[in-house]
Amino acid sequence: MKASELDKKFDDNQEEVLDYFDISKIKMLNEEPTRVYIDFPSWMVDSLDREAKHIGVSRQAVIKMWLAEKLQSLNSQAEVI
């Protein structure tokens, strides 16, 4: 399957795209996770839940994904300076 076909299936929410990956060989990059407790206002939780439902993942996954993207962006900017 071409990447563009997989992207379309994901974007159109046609089916579970993880079925196309061998997740038994996934390697965690940073051993043990560290638990962090954060309080969010209810409007933010509602927005996170809507986004999570839209892309078919958990609220926690959305938060992790967005934080990772932001941190990578900041790290990339720091390397340029």
C-alpha cells in the first residue's frame, strides 16, 4: 500500500490504520514514563476530547502528540540560533 493510500484511510477514518503496522516491534525511546498531573480548565478538556474523538485516539495521546510536536519545533529553532 502506498503511503498516500494509508494517509487517505486515516484522514477519512475508513478503518483502523494500525492494522497495517507490526506493532510488536515498536521500541520505546525513553524507558519508563514519568507521571505528571496537570489541571486543565473544562473548556480545554472538552476541546481535547473533541480532537481525540475526531482522530480516534485518547485524550492523553492528543496531549502527548501536541507536546512532542511543540518541543520538536522548539528544539529545531534552538539549533538554528
